[in-house]
Amino acid sequence: MELLEQHFDTAFSAPEGIQKLRELILTLAMQGKLVPQNPNDLPASELLKEIDAEKKRLVKAGKIKTPKHLPESIFGEVPYVLPQGWQWVRLGSIGNIFNGNSINASEKESKYAGAEGLPYIATKDVGYGFDPLDYENGICIPLNEAKFRVAHQGAVLICAEGGSAGKKCGLTDRDICFGNKLFANELYGHIPSRFILYTYLSPVFRASFAAAMTGIIGGVSIAKFVEILLPLPPLEEQHRIVARIDQLMACCDALEKLRADQKAKRLAVHAAALSQLLDTTGGGSANDAWAFITQYFGDLYAVKENIAELRKAILQLAVMGKLVPQYSNDAPASELLKEIETEKKRLVKEGKIKILKPLPEIKPEEIPYALPLGWAWARLQDVLDVRDGTHDSPRDAIGPNTYPLITSKNFVNGGVDFANARQISAEDHFEIIKRSRVERLDILFSMIGGNIGNQIIVEEDREFSIKNVALFKYYNKSFTQPYFIKRFMEHLAIDLQQKAAGGAQPFVSLGFLRNLVIGLPPQLEQQRITSKIDQLMGLCDTLEQRIAAATCKKTELLNAVMAEV
């Protein structure tokens, strides 16, 4: 217990600290170190004699079958020495253990759904120890169905097969029928059910259960389960242990709530500060918000969620013209748009781009906020040459004269994964690039699916085709700074992904992208914005690295504490 108190702060602050604290409590309990021993308690050996006598009475009365003989020798199986008065026992020696009955899906629905009788508990209705069983699942077994085994009130259930084997367990507070993947343990000798439940949840028991598992699905047979060893204290001490664990687990629950409340408050305060910072109505003070964030920087950015929100805010400030100061001697964006329009006409005349139908004028309701002096609103197609790749499915090809076909699945870590791309024939490739030839510094943008909005900037000179992705090209790279456009697209992606979450297959059309309204800064300011974003994103990277390092250190310290037990 001194160890618990000494490293309380570590357990509280480490990511899995409270879960580790629960495990430590159970480990100490199973080692006899959680509550003091009382020499006046009847030893476990006497309890076992009473249990043997009880089993003989139950067999004679026909209430249980004669228990199978369990191995007596425990030599080489005992993981540690127990206190005086305790004893290692086989699980099957202290309780009547049996599994339930299976019901096929059609029979369950047609015969037992809505019936009257005993609740039928399947694996899905069992929690992970502290949760009550779900008795209100709508499935009941009539009392006259004699083929169903009944687990009585106070039985301890545990899942014995599948992904939840050894993890899901719980107590019955009423008589039930139950599934064949569950084992029920009806205890002898007035052993408290809650003590066995805590035993099932303890690391020492779970290690023994895992060692007994076999098969591809993973499970433990009853024959193996009843042979698992567990430490048995005197009966009076079992009750003291249960009371102490209940008390400490309630403390852990309170700690988890406190930590969750602290995190929620930190997130809410940060969200409020960012909201004021991004306020477009003029109702809040951006300077006050920045001052608040600066004053409480260390506390606000101790959680990764706030850093993720900070990244979004940086991009939002950038596209609103609030990230860097404006200079009056910068050539305004209106002049830049005229130069782009002149360049477009030249490219059309040379046959390098096609004439597109005029875009509609920007309506007042499309303007989300006021732009700084020198900026201008424009359609994306007025600023960039917006195209897309093929929507056909060219056949795979092999051999030297082939080319990669890139989709959004090949966007990996900010670059193109050519190694895992499909290859297509030269004939198909040259047909596709007639409309969408990709060049260095072009931007590829995912238009469909769960990764909608993911984008990469092409950093190498290499021939490849694209499919189902948008392609943003430049009328002239000296007019629109590629890395500023990339940052604008990252901001756009956040909005698209939030709108697409939870819906049907998300999709943005080429027309939608071409008609997007963009706030265009002067050319020189684009460069200043890009530099500032890079600087601030680098700070975010550093903050995340510090959190990861601190988390790792706390986890290592906590594991070292656990190793001392």
C-alpha cells in the first residue's frame, strides 16, 4: 500500500495509469498484501474441509454430480509464496463450474424473443467485470424448458471462447440461463462471489487463463479451466479484501472522472479561446485571446487534442489574413488576378489549355468574412487550372513500358507511394495525360471516399497517371505560390471531412472545386504566410513530441513501479 501512495501522482498522470492502478490493487490483493492478516482467522485449509463436506452433502442429495478428480500436485505451477493461512487451490475445487446452452439465431427470434421466464445471457450481454449484466435483451427461457442449465443468483460468469475469452466476466443478481461460450461458477463454502470476480480480473489469473487457451479462435475448455490455480485466503480475509477493493475501485472511478473533467475543461477553455481568436463578427478581441493562450500555453497544450485544434486554427487564421501583417507596398491581389487572366489567354491561344465557360460572379452570401486590404475574393478556377484524372478503369499491365496509375490510396505520409501503385500500359497512360498531365509542384486532391480532401504536393519529376483525384495546376507558378495553395487545400479538407463524417459515400465534383471561393492574398504575402505556417506547424510538432516523450517517461516509471510488486 505504501507503493500505491508513493507513486499516486505517476498513476494519475500516465495515460493508462488508472487502469494500471486497478491492476496493482488486484495484484496486491491476490498476494495477500492489500489487507493485514488476522491470526484468529480460520485458515483456508479449514475452509477447504468444510467445502469437501458440503460437496458430499450436495452429491448425496442429487443436487450436483460427483466432481471429477483434480490434480493434487501444484509443484512448478505456483507463481509466488502466499501468506500464512492462505492456500493455492484448483478453481474447480471451490465451485460448481458448468457452461450454458447455445441457441441458433432463428430459434432465438421465433421462440424465445419476448417469452416469459429466465433471462438468457449471451456473451454480448456480459461486461468487463464491473458492469451489470444486460438482463433486458428481450430473450427469455420458459421455466419448463428443462434442457437449459440455470446459473443461480450469485454465480460468477466468464467468457471462455473467442476474442472476449478471459476478459468478459460478471455476477448474476438473479437466476438466469446463459450461452455455451460462458462458464458459470457457483461457489461453495460461502465464498463471496465478488472475491472470485476480482480474482478473474487480476493479472495473475488472466495470465493463467491465457496459458490455458488453445485453438485458432482461442478458448479454454472446462477441463483446463477447473485446473487453473488461484490463491485462497481465509474466509474472513476474503470479505476484508472485497471491502477494501470496493473502496479502492471507487477511488479509481473518482480519479477517472476527475481526469476526464480536467481534460474536458481544458478542451472547452481552449475551444472558447480559439473561437474568440477566429471571431469574424468583431464581437471578441483577438489580442485578448492570444494573451490568454500565451499565459496558459503549457496547460492548454498538454493534450494532443488541443494541438490538433491549434493546427486547424493556424490554417483558418492564414486564409482569413490574420496570421501575418499586411504591407501597403505589396501589389494587391486584384492586380495579380489581372496578370493570371492575361496568362490564361496566352495559354488558350497556344492550345495548352481549353476555354472553359465563364464562372458565375461571387454573390454576397458566398463571402464568409471580410478580407484584409490588398486581398481579393476569387473562384478557384480563376486562380488555378482545376482538372481531374480518369474515371475509367484501365487494365493492369506488366513489363518495362508501363506507368503507375495513382489514386488517393497511394497518398502516403504526404507523398506518392509508387511502390504499391497499379501499372497501366503506355497507350492508356498517354490517353489519360491528354487531360491531366501531372508535373512537379502540382497538387493532387482526393475527391471521393473516407479520405476525401487528402492531398499531396508532387515533389518529383516522374511520369504517372491519376484516377478519381483532382489535379490543381498553375497558370504560372510565379503568380500563385504552390505551398500557399497546398495550405489552403489543407484548410478546405478539414471542412470537407467534417461535413462528410457519418454520411453516405462522400464526394466532391470538379464543378464544386472550380466554383470554390478563395481569399487570395498578394503574391509576396503568400510567401510570408507560408513561412509563418511552417514555423507554427513546426512548433506543433515539437509540442506533440514533448507530450509523447513525457507520456513515455511516465509509462516507463509506472511499469517500473508495477515490476516492484
